[in-house]
Amino acid sequence: MLQIIDNYDLSGSNTFRMKASCRRFISYDIIQDLASIRPADLTGPVFHIGAGSNILLTGDYPGTVLFSRIKYYDILGDNGDEMLVEVGAGATFDEFCSWAASKHLWGAENLSGIPGQTGAAAVQNIGAYGAEVKDIVVRLQCFNLETRRLEAIPLEKCAYAYRDSAFKHEPFKGKMIITGVLFRLSRSKGPNLSYKGLARAFTQASPKSPMEVREAVLGIRGAKLPDPSVIGSAGSFFKNPVVSPEDFCRISGAEGEVPHFDLPDGSVKIPAAWLIDRCGLKGASVGGAQVWESQPLVIVNRSGSASSSDVLALESLIINTVNERFNIILHPEVEHLGPGAEVKP
């Protein structure tokens, strides 16, 4: 069923719990609903909100917000080892991770616990504990709002990169609406323990099932990250910066041992959480917004009534402080939506 609501309150549609509204809100249950949306229904810019778990609403949105309720699991192939399963874009991604682990299918378990819908996971190329969603994506089924047709977008056309994809940029942004994601899972692949923190959970014995890995991941996340149902946040706020070998040597020479990950092209990824912590910003606050004490990569709506200007001011403080000390500019992973969204160091 297609539902169109003008001047819709988005306060309950974002995990940061920012108070804002949009000019028009359109929700849909099936692909045919998308086909029935008229061009005149799409007032102003178009944004697909998903579960609102990776956005900061900086004010009222002057356009149309779309929301999917398309939920299904379709097994499209099974050769005994590999299974191809297509998941509706409106399905909760962590529920898919749980389903895959319960079927002893490897591939999604490291991504357990990340909030949001499956379609949004594919747009953002979510990642955690040594895995990214692109590692298991085969293709995306999309509805083209301009041509009014379904299109299959193969993995190689998604332009996946670190927390990025073609769907966050022109010409796909606001035009290609993901309706389903085809994943490739395996019964024999085995665990991915490339992330040191996860590997430490299995020093006694290697995990024998995806569910063991999922439970370990959920335990690690629960110990570090706030529950968005209790304290408003949007998860990891900043991307981990990638620096040149020369810059890494400069930083490690000044700071001593620096946690890092060597990339294939020779560049080095440094945890943004370490940089923020090193600057003494753990627990720092502006108004009702605060850097989470257990994981400084996260900004929370500590008071429950923080304004977007509180969050933006704290974001700017973090960016400027890290830049002054390390000559590294942090970039937000959380998408800013609304007026005054851009923060510059």
C-alpha cells in the first residue's frame, strides 16, 4: 500500500532522535507501489531514509523522504555449498544475519548487530570486524524513478568503496531505489577472523559455526557501543582515515605505537577512535551531545534532547582538534540531511 503524508514528523524515524520533519513522506510495501508514484508526488529533493540509523537530521528536510516496507527472503540458487538468497530492501539487515547464521551459512556473521535495513546496508557498504557487505553482494534489484522500470545492477557497477557506493552519488542518488539485494553465502567458507579484536575471542578454539562468530560479534559490540533504543546515536560517526606511509611514519614517530591496518596499495588506515581518544576527547560534550566514553568513534544524544547544532558543534570540535594534533582531517560516516549540514574544519 502506498501512503503519502505531507509535513511528516521524522523524530521517530532517526536513531539520533533529532526533531525534524520533511515536506513529504512516502512509504510503500511492494514494487508496484513504487511504480504508482507520479513525478508530481516527488516534491523537492528525494532521499530514502531506511531505518534512519546512519543519518543526522540537521533541520527540516525540504523534499520527499521515501521509506520501504518490502520484506522477503527468496532462495534463487543452492548448489550444496553456495546459496544465493535475495532479501527485500526493507528487511532488517541484522535479522538476515541471524537467519543466515541459523542456517549455518557463512558470510554475513561479522556484520551482525549493525542496525538498519538491507537496502541501506547495500548503499552504505556497511562494514565491521574485517568484513564489508560488498563481500557477499552479487547484484541489486532497483526501481528507476525516471524510467519507471526495474533494473538489475551487478556488483561491478556498484562502485563500492570504503563506506561508499554509486548509490550515494549522481546519477544513481535519488533515482535508483533498491528493492532487493542478492547475496552469496557459503556452507564451507569458514570464519573470517582477520580483525584482531574478534580473533582474540577465539584463542582457545576456532569457531565451528557462523552463529558462534555472530554471538562473539554481538558481545564485542554490546560492550562498546550504546544501544540506540536507550541512548540516541547513529553508530560510528567518523570514517577511519587513510594516510600515506610517510604520514604514518610521522605520526608513529611522534606518538609511539599506533594501531593501524596496512592496505594493499601501501597506504595505512588508522582508527579514528584512537585519534579522538589520543586528543583527550573521550567523554567530551557540547550541550546535550557527548562523545561516548566506551567508544569515542560514537557521538550520542546523551541528554535525550540534544539539538543538531549541539552535534554539529561537537563534530567540528573533534575534526579541528584531531587536525591540529595529527594533520589529519576526519570525515563523517554519518550522512547529514537538512540545512547547514556541511561541517568544515
